[in-house]
Amino acid sequence: MFSRSQQLFHRAQQSIPGGVNSPVRAFGQVGGSPLFIKRAAGAYLYDEDGHHYIDYIGSWGPMILGHAYGPVVEAIREKVYDSTSYGAPTELEIEMAEQIKSMVPNVDLVRMVSSGTEACMSAIRLARGYTGRNKIIKFEGCYHGHADSFLVKAGSGVATYGIQTVPGVTAGVSNDTLTCAYNDVAAVQQMVQQHAGEIAAIIVEPVAGNMGCVLPQPGFLEGLRQLCDAEGIVFIFDEVMTGFRLAPGGAQERLGVQADLISFGKVIGAGLPVGAFGGKRAIMECIAPLGKVYQAGTLSGNPVAMIAGLTLLRELQARPAVYEELEAKTVYLRNGLDAALTAGGHTFTINQLGSMISVHFGPHAVVDFATAAATDIDRFKAFFHHMLQRGIYLPPSAYESWFLSNALSYDDLDVTIAAAAAFPVTSAR
């Protein structure tokens, strides 16, 4: 007897490539059939078979206050009656830009888009137009969306499926995309010297979330900032994950390092398709219609998306204690998982900052993509299914960060820790 989710997955594969609209959802790394979700509320997901799960994905980040958060739902409900799109300016777009500027350090101008991929892609184009240079530096295992240049040695789904060379990405694009190991400033310095005067931008996840949660080591981001200043390179923070999650001002505020351009997504849309990029006035004024760097989007600044994201951002700004509460819960989970897995005889490491966390099975620290890829993926696969069977929904890939929401209770965390404590050291799927 097939479950409802299995039936839907089979049906989906007849009309959708691989049965999913984003690859990691297919459970390719962990095996088995994906769950089809019917609804969600607070910290819980409910699938098509009537099962419920404690959710540690949160739609990959945006549900920081939980699913179907009341004020956001009501704001959407009220706004949608005015129409779902105009293709013309609205006051809401101004309010959103002003809201971002009020929360994020060193942002003078903001351009709204419809996804994190668009935000990062546009920031790179802008950096190239501003500097008159072509090459960029990115980091192995970081993922900035599926634009061509970002798929070179990328993390997230690209790493999950072991895709080293992506068909459709031209040699020219690959040649202009230089990669270095995350947390290795010396390698970046050497790369910049080898391509003196050619580097338009360095783009980085200030806290990586696409090879698991990987923290910047002391001096890494500061070294990149100094190098960019010395060489006239645009420094870009990809805060699609970390923006408004690690602090009201994102990773810049939390880590005390400022970028020239910042891309946003996830939390900024409260679960709707929204992205943005912003930064220093001198750079942002190169964007059309002020400058010649062209960027456009029919649904950019969509009113329903704007009211959803604006409502969530205002809630977060009005409740700064949320960040302390979220971190306290995440530390509680980290400590509980550490004790449970240690008692079970497992070899592992846990990375955590703020409300981002990931568990890696293996004897070594995880500080970059090479060390993340050297962990025991089969053990993670077994752990994922062990937890899923006990009602815990984790990211279905060892290369993805978990995201906590403040809707999680300490009882939820205790259930999660107890499930981990029952994970046998000899288990296998």
C-alpha cells in the first residue's frame, strides 16, 4: 500500500522534472520518497497522510516566527483584495526600502526583486558595471542561487547531487568565476594577486548555510574587507539566509563587518517570493534608471509580497528579544544533541550560530566545503530517517543548515533531543 505522499510523488514525476520544483526536495541524498505537505502552523508541518512533524526547515529560513504567523496572514488577507499585482509603483515599496534601511547598517539604496537568486545575480552585475571588471571570487560550497556564475563549485543542491560541472554554464562564465576555500584568506590574497586589476567582486555567505552551517573563523571576513578596500573590489555579503535572522541587521550587525552590497531573501518575504539587494549609494546609483546597469522585473515590489515581508520585519524590529529567545533555544538544542549523541557513542561535530545549526558525522571540525564533504553522509542519511520516523523534519541533505523558528517550544526541543538519543550507533538504512 502506497502512502498518499508516495502516490503524489509518482504522479508529480509524470509532469514535473524529478517530481519536484527544487532538487533537494526530492530526497536525493537521503533516499526514499519526499513528504508532500498539506499545511503548516507554528512549529509544525502536516503531510498529506495526516502525520505531523516538528519543523527544522522553516521553508529554508523565512518562517522565523513560525508558519501561518497571525499578523502576516491577516496583512496578506487584507491586501490581496486590492489586487495581486499592478506593474506600477506603490507606497509599500517605499515603506519596505525605508524599513530595510532602518534595520541594516550602511544601506543607502535598495532595489526589490523576486528571489535571492535574482538579488545575488543583480549584485554581481552591478559590481561589474561599477568597477569595469569581469571576474568574481566566490567560495567553494557557498550557494548564491542558480545563476550561471554561482554554480561553479557550489553548495546546496549542487553539492547534494554531486554535480561538479553544470551543463549549460559556458566556459567563459566559468573562466570569470574564481573559487577559493571558505575561511582561507591567504588563498584569496593569492588569487587577487594572480588576477590583479581584474576582480570586480568577492561574494560570500558571511555564515555559510549551504554546506551545513559553517561559521567564519576569526579574521576571515575582516581580512576580505581589508583586501577589497586595498584593491578596489566590491565586497558582497549574500545575506539571503542570514539577513534579519542572525540579528535585526543580519550578519553585518552580528559579526561587526560591513559589506559594500548586500543581497536579501527568505525572511524579507515572510515566505513569499521576495528578494532585494542594496548598499552604498555610489554603487547603487549605477543601476538603471539612474545608471546604465540594467535590471528589471515585472513582479518586483509585488504588493502582496511587500505587505507580507514588511509586516514580518516590523514585528522583528518591535520585538528585539526574539533574537535572544531564538538563540537560547538553539543553544539548548545544540547542548542537548551534543549530550545525546555523545552518550550514544557517535562521532560528530555540531556547528551553530544564532538560530542556524547543523550536525555533521565525523571526527573532524567542519570549516569549509572539503571538510563538510569528508563527513559520513551515510550516517547523516540514517540519522535523517531515524528522526523523520519520530516526527522530526530535518533538511534532507547533509549540506543544508537547519533553521529554528521561535514557535518551537522547549517541549519540542526535548522531543527532538530524545529522538536523537535513541539513534543507535550501528543503525543503517
